[in-house]
Amino acid sequence: MSRSHRHRHHRRRTSVEEHENHDRWLVSYADFITLMFAFFVVMYAVSIVNEGMYRVLSDSIVSAFHSNSGASGDAPTSNIPRGSAIVFPLVAPRKPIIVPIQKPAELKRETREKMRNMAQEIHDALSPLIQNGQVRITENARGITLDINANVLFQPGDALLSVDAVHALSAVAQILAKTDFSITVEGHTDNTPIATTQFPSNWELSGVRASSVVRLLIDHGVSPAQLTAIGYADQRPLAANDTPDHRAHNRRVAITIESHVPDVAESVADVVSR
């Protein structure tokens, strides 16, 4: 075979090989189309819902939720229209809890009754002191006020509770500890000046006396959140400070058990506009 002939033969074979390589992309394309077809077939199969199985499942769940209704037969789902949505409750329904709402008048009457019962208990506990005029129990707009003469509680010019005072106040504290009323303890003096290292004036004396009573009440079970201590010095007298008896009457500790049912509050603007 001549050199030129071999050269022509080689060119023809190369041309054929190049033509065959050009057509191989059809195989890859066909594989891709086949995969796409298989993918959409799977997606279509997954999207189809077996309606019979769905209705059996829904009927079973509805029957479970209605099992306490007293029906022992088939679940009440036979009238559910085909294709309708079924909503299943997450929590079984409960009976509503009805809390009676007390009217303000009824609440005030109930509170007043509780306070009067408490006042009677205090009266029984302090009966000897009440008969001697050392203790007075009154009912006012704020609530129940227990006025205790300072001579029963303290030595003159001192704020340390005596042994008899501790005994009497502990009995009162046991009664107050069973309630949730707000309690204000007020210290009062006469107008006789005092100027000691511990008590530069009647303000300090009255405040410390009120605090001493508050501490004793707390030690015997009364909640600190219920208590308030106030010192008024000689600014709230019950009588004129013109005789020894009147001054002794003004030296006192007042324990007020306050009603926690206030009257209806009104805006200042509403009152002025009337």
C-alpha cells in the first residue's frame, strides 16, 4: 500500500470515529429523560391518598374522642360528607368552672361580720383590761380600733414592753394571725416634753413604742406584710392635755384592724364636674 493510499485510509477512519463520538450524547439524554420520568411517577404515586384508609382512620379517632358520650354502637361519623374537613380536638372538653362573683354590698357585709367576730374574740381575751378601762375597742370607718393605755404596756418614758403587756398582746396576736386584714399600730404620747439620749422628743418615743408592739405581733405569728408602725407624738390627742387623767388617756397605743373592702373610688375630675 502506497503512502498516499494509507494517508487517505487514515483520514476516512478518523472521520468515521469523529462522527460516532458526536452521537453519543443521545445515550446520556435518554438516561436523563428516563430518570425524570421515574421521578414524576414516584411523586404522583406519593400524592395519591388512599381515601378508604383515611376514612377508617378518621372514624376511629372520632370514636375515641366521643367514647364518653354514652353511645356504645358505631361512631357518629356516618353522616360526615365525603371530602369534608375533620377537625380533631387537642384536649378533651371540660365543664366550665363557674366562680360566683360577690356584689360589693355582699362582700362588705361578709367582711363586717368577720371583723365583728374578731372584735368579740379580742374583747373576750382582754376582758379584765376592758373592765378596768385600760383597753377600749371601737368600730369606725377604718375598721376596728383597739386603744391600749400606755401604762399597761410601758414604764414612763420607756418603750420596752412589760411582762403583762407581752401576755396581753400575745393573746391579741394569736387572733390577728388568723386574718389577712391590714393592721396599723400607732404610738401616741401626751404633750409632756421628753429629752433623753434614746428619745430626743415624743416623736421618737411614740415611733419606737409602735415598733415594739409591731415586733411582738410578728414574733407571735402576724405577717409583717399586714403591719404598719406609725408614731404621732402628741398630735392626735383624745382629750385636752390639761389634767393628769387626760394626759394619761392620751398616752396610748392604737391597733387598728382595717377593712380591705374600700368604697368605690372616684376620679377627682368626675367629682369636680358634678
